Amino acid sequence: MTTGTSPVGLAKACAVPFFGGFFLFGGRNKEGGQTSGVYSFTYQDLRGFAAATDPGIKHTWLAWNATGGPSVEGPGCGGLNASCFVTFGGRQRFSDSADLSMFCGSSGVGHWSTLSSSGGPGARERPAVAVIKGAALDRQGSDLVIVVGGTHADKDLQDVWAMDLASRSWSRLADLPHAMSSTPLVFTHATKSGGEILVVQATSSLGDHGLPSFAYDAQGDSWSTQPSQMKSETATTGSADISDTSSVGSAAPTLPDTLQHASIVHHGGLSWLFGGAHDAGLSSFLFAYDWQPAKICAAGEESDGLTCTPCGRGFYSMEGGSGCIPCQAGRFGSKEGLGSCEFCEAGFHSSEGRATCEPCPSGTSTKGNGGAANCTVCSSGSFAKEGWARCQKCEQGYFQRKEG
């Protein structure tokens, strides 16, 4: 069930997701005019795609009472929280804008404020905008507004900017390796060490690169091109097509090489891609994938975001591997950064992931073998002291009835 007032005939608006819904701002209406309208869409008890049309599900559109906002088409928007979002650029009347504004509100009433700043990105239409934590750029404290690319004077842009919301100061980051013809997705990815990486995901194919993403190295002020990770062959990990059933009984769908203007959002730790145009027509597939940095590391290292860190004691890795692996039982890793683990010497044993080998207890041995996961009990009539490689027969005049 849908209630409220929804926008009619709107194009080139920007959408800002929040938990349980999204804001919709600006755009060109069916009369051809630019609008400053703000709408929100919320849902209750949404249990999946099939349930979205259930009559018991309540969907609500709300037209917000908000004056003073820019009338604009093709702006970029980024969510600050469930009550506020920022918007940059877009086309106002007959020229591109470089205005940065913030909308905040509650219960259907909102207000606009201009975020005065200088030295930032130039006028443009259809930029990507996001609000992220400063930690993603090694800047603690304030949130940052990120502006990426867009178009101006029929030229696709590839510049990237960050504005500190506290100081209202802009800084320019390294340009992306490629300009993009459609608005990309900007999000952050949590690393194993607890940090975050700024990621820009293309929404149109970039020739031989397919549909890549670009990950930012804050220390080196550089971008690394990450291969496309949106494939649907793997249903349990990685990526999967989760909605289209037309391919049941046939090969799993893959992204067309010529895909353009797909829609992507990042939510709940996953990126979701839908639709787009390609040589054969329009796509109806929805893909979900868990973005992971593809940093190739040397043996003895693993990727922690965009850098390589040595494996800890008791672990190892092979060159180009996916991560550090515990040393097998019977082996050990005595130091960091190993490309392989050493075998325990005879008389010693180890369990998985150990940095050292332990001596076999009295009454046991490894039968002269190295690389033992367990020690073997001496048979009756023989004995062994701690750490002995082999059990020895009792000397003349001595006996051992029991094993061990």
C-alpha cells in the first residue's frame, strides 16, 4: 500500500538513501522546468523483493515543505544522516552550478543553508557526491564532502575534491585514472586493520577495463584501478544475480562488456547494481557484490586495504594469494612474513597455526620422523624421554609393561 504525494514525471533528480528509505531532490519536471522539490520515500516491514508488492507493506511518499532551495537538474547528493543531506552542482537555468548546499528537516518541514566555501571544484552537472568520515583520508575528526567528476561543457571530468565540513576548506585529491560518462558511486570500505578506504565505482563500461572501481591511497595520494567484481556466477560469496529468473536452467548472467549508465547503491556492506543499457538493449538484472580490494602482495604478506602487511607468526602466504594461512599441523612459523612454514624436527610436534614446535612428552616419540602433528605412545618394553625422536628398548634388567 502506497500513501502520500509522489513526484510526477521527474528526471535528473538525485537520490540519497537512508535506513528505511531515501530522499529525492531536484530534477527536471514533465513541463521541462527545473525544480527545487524535496521528497522522501519510506517503507515499513520490507522483507525482500517479493514482499515489496504485498498489500500489507506500507510505502509512504512525503512532499517536504522546504523553501530557499536551488531549482536544479542533475545535482550530486550525499547523505549526512537520516535528516540531512548535501548537494553540489547541477544545472540551474542555462548554466552549470558550483553551489554547495545542505538540507535538514524533520516531520515534513525542512530548511536549506548555503555552505559558503572557496577554492573548490568548478561548475558541473551530474557529479558524484558523498559524505564520509575523515579517517578514510587519514583526517581525524570532521566529516568530509567528496565531489567526484561530472560533466561540464560536454566534457567528462575526472577530478576529485574533499571539503572539511568543520573548516569549510577544500582540498583536491589526485585525479581518477579515467573520466566517466555517467555518475559513479562513491563509498568507503572498512579494512582489516579498522581503517577505511575511499572507493569510486564506475557505472558505465570503460572499454577493456569493463566496469572497474578505483581505490584511493591517502598516503600516496594515488588511485589504484580495481578489476570489475560484479559477476553473478557465485551465489554464496562474492557476487550474485538475485532477482531475475529468466535465466533459470541456463548459464548465470554476466555483465555486458558495453554496459552504460547502470544504477548502483552501496548499502549494508554490499553494492547493488541494476539495469543499464548495452548493445543488445536494456538490462533487467540486479547484481549484489561484496567489494574487496584487489592488491597483489608478495609471498609472506597479505592485503590490508591498499597496502601489504606481513603475515604474523604461525602464518604464511604465497605470492598473489588471498591472505595469510595458518601453518599446517607439524609445521611452524617462527617469524613474521613467511612464504612457507618449516617442518618440526623429529621429537617435536605442533598443531595448526603454531609459531613453535613442542617436544613430545615422556613416553612418546615421532618414530624418527619430522613434521609430526602428534606424538606416538611408546609400545610396552620401550621408553622415551621428553623430546626424543624414537622410543628405545628397555636395557637388560629393566622392563616396561605398559605402553608409554
